[in-house]
Amino acid sequence: MQIGELAERAGTTTRTLRYYESRGLLPARRAVNGYRTYDEDDLRLLQQIRTLQDFGFDLEETRPFVECLRAGHPAGDACPASLAVYRRKLGELDSLIEQLRSVRAQVGAELARAELEAAAELPSGPEPRCELGG
């Protein structure tokens, strides 16, 4: 298939495909007429890249998965390098989750403090006017 058909089937643009080609993630095969040609394996590569990017992997992190598919493994995540990327990504996600838990606890504490202050001030006078924006 030609680049336009591959882009359509993969749900992306020809510009993206050319970029992937320039980064070495997509093969640069040409027919005798000079047109780029692709096959079903290339579509599988693109699907793998897009799935990983949907999970938050950056483009370079997809490389071991692409190489694993090119090496003939039916799943791009069966190779040691792919497994290492999975492990590293899980570590990053665990760290982010802990950071978010910490921030959530801090925000919760500030809310509790503010609610106590607001409750203590209510009986003494009119409710303060708070205006947002500018």
C-alpha cells in the first residue's frame, strides 16, 4: 500500500509517517516508481507505536517495541528491551502516583483548615464576598 492508504488505515497523517520514517521507526521502502510502499507489518508497527503513545510513552520509548516486532516476535513487548521499558515506565507512574497522593493530602489538609476557619467566623457577621476572576 502507499503512504496515503497506510495513514488512513492507521488513523494518522502522511506527515507523521514521514516523521517516523526519518526517525527510523518505519521502513523507507520505495517502489520502482519512487513511491513509498508499506505492508501489513508496517501497519502493525504503527498500531504498536500509537497504543504505547496513548499509554504515555514518548516516541523514543516505542523503539524497543518496534525493533521487537521487526525481529519477528508476534508481540512487540516480548523482548528484553521492551520489558525494560515497561518496568521503567511503571516506576515513573508509581512515582507520579505518590506525588499526586502527597499533593492531595496537602490540599485536603488546607481545605479542612479553611473550613474550620470559615465555620468559626460565620456567627460574627455577614458572610464575606469572594470574587473570582478579573
